Amino acid sequence: MWQASAPGTGPGKPNRRTTERRAFPFHIKRVEAQIKIVTKKANPLEDISTARVILNDLTPSGLGIFLPHPIMAGQEISITLEDPRQIYLRARVVWCMEIDAGSHVITVQQRYSYRLGIKFLFESAQEQEAVKQFVDEVAREQAMGAGAA
């Protein structure tokens, strides 16, 4: 059934969300990471893989990564990020799904056809606090980068 547009909207007029997004530019920071599977669960994968990480997906408890191949949920992995500074993380794959690899956000020279949800594993409260500080540092850099754009 046809409905009339709300007052102040319609063709040619941006909605509130669009206006807000234009007011606050969103900077996407993509970096590479080295992934190593620690626990092998019938996955014929080389020892170390290059993944794509969008730092906007980074939280104190985990992150999203992109890989050219799947890794089964439940597998333990190690992640090494070199940018914005080097950090080594232990994590567990929570989920893995195939995606459209044609996105300009993740495609460089290599296709990243799988997106994985990763949960960090901490051996101590100090390790957890160090990761939280790293996440806060990245968030500050992201905010400065968006303000400069």
C-alpha cells in the first residue's frame, strides 16, 4: 500500500541519518594481520595466513577479520597486528561466514571471501587491560583521523 512521505522528507531531501553521517565523517582504517591457527580441527590450512582487519571492528573483547579461506568456529588462533603498533593476541573463532568479496572496503590485491568473528582469550587481568588500552588508543587515533578528514 502506498504511503505519503513524512513532512520534510521525500525525493531530493536527505533524511536525518544521512545529514548526521555527513556532519561526522567516518574514517575506515584497514590493516593487515598475521593469523596462525593454534588448534587444528581438520582444516588443511597453511600455518600462517594474512588477514585483513578493519580497526573500526576492534573492541576490548574481540574483532572482525577477513580471510581468503574459512577457519572453523571454535579454533584457537593467534593474531599479530603491526599497525598502528605491534600487538600479539590469542583468540577463538566464534563464527565464520562467506561474504561477497567484491567490496572495496576489504579488497586490495587479494580477495577476502570470509568474515570471522573473533573473541580474545586472556591469561591475566593485565593482558586484558593492555588490550583495552590498545583499543582505546586506536579509537583515539580513529577520532583524530575522522576529524582531520
